[in-house]
Amino acid sequence: MIMDKNKSLILASVVFGIIALAHLIRGIFGWQALVSGFNIPVYFSYLAALVLGFLAWNMYDASKK
């Protein structure tokens, strides 16, 4: 089964939106994130939420054209 372009863009938009929301929640609550013993700064989550939110919105917008 092959998905058409619009369904693929909407699916990618939802995935990026969920990840953006997770980063935003991490930033708000100040949860710690460790990767290989390195503490990821909280400001990274705010930046990631902005970038991923932008990607989610653009993919959703592109699916409607």
C-alpha cells in the first residue's frame, strides 16, 4: 500500500508536531536530558520546539495545496 503525497505530509506533520510538543513540555518543566552522560541544556528544547513546530506547520500547509 502506497500513501499519496498529502497523507505522507500530514503524517510527517503530526510526528514533527508531537516531538515539538514534547520538547516544549521538557523546556517548561525543566526536565533533565542526558545523552551519553552529557546534559543537554534546556534552551536546546526551546530551539528544537521552534524548528520542529515550523516544520510541522509547513508540512501541514503543503499538504493542503
